[in-house]
Amino acid sequence: PAASLIQAVEHQALVAVMAERAGVVVPAVRQVIKTADGSALLAMERVDGGSLDRIPGQDISETMLRELWKQVDGLHRAGIAHRSLRAANIVADRTGRPWIVDFSFSELGATQRQMALDVAELLASLAAMVGAGRAVGSAVAVIGPDGVAAAVPLLQPLALSAGTRRAIARHDGLLTSTR
């Protein structure tokens, strides 16, 4: 955790700028603002769209899934782990383009394990929405079998966020079929 609110905001801004520099589709950072009362604000570009977790699974195209995995691959090639990479932190714009948002838990200079946790989190989150086959198939098509294989041991409830655990709990055997 950051030592102060301003450091937390600055961290999120830095990671977003680094991700954007790496070609990842993220809202552009506009300004970091310190207020008189000690609060801090991060102003970013507004994305006209909605959170991926609010879109019915049948409305999520294969193109969108593959584009999302391309963004994740770009993030990881830049050495960035999101550390909260679930459908709620993906915004789909009006054209269906996925944007990665909320870098508050992210890591620069990420380890392979942190990046594998990102893949596991997103696989499970997407599987709850579009099914294990589509989630895994789109990931393998973009990040390859080795990138997905590294995440397989992490496809277990204790490795996933509370939100993703709640989503997969509604689908008996989903994690098993995703593995």
C-alpha cells in the first residue's frame, strides 16, 4: 500500500501512463490534483461505454475477447501486472473496444507469477460470462498455450478476487472445466 493518498494516486497515474506508452488501450491521464483538504484526484479521459461485467455474455464477440487478450499481452510485455484484472475493470466502448482501467493495485516490474495471476483472474472472470471454452480459446489464440498453462495452477478460489469467486460460484464446475 502507498504511504499516502497522493502517492496512491501518483502510482495509478504512473502505471496508466506506462501502459499507454506500451500501446495498451487505457484512458489517458489528464491531471493529478491535490486538494486543500489533503485529498487527491486523478483525472483521466472518459471512456464512453460500460463495464464488461454488465454486458450479457452472448453480446461479447470473439473479436472483443481477442482484443482484450492483446491488451493484456501488451501490459505483460511492458512488465506490468494489473493485479485486479477482472471483467469489472474492463470497459467496453460503444464500438466494442476493450479498455483496461483501475491500476490501483498494479505492479511495475511484475513477476511471472503476478502476470500469471492476472491471466487466471481474467480467465475465471470471463469464463463466468462467456463459458470456459470461449474464455480459454480466446486466451490461447492470443497469448498462446504456454501463457495460459502458467495460469492453470492459479485457477482456484483462494487465488481469485472476491468478485470473481462470487461470479464463478453461480456456475458449478466452472473452474474445473476452465483448467
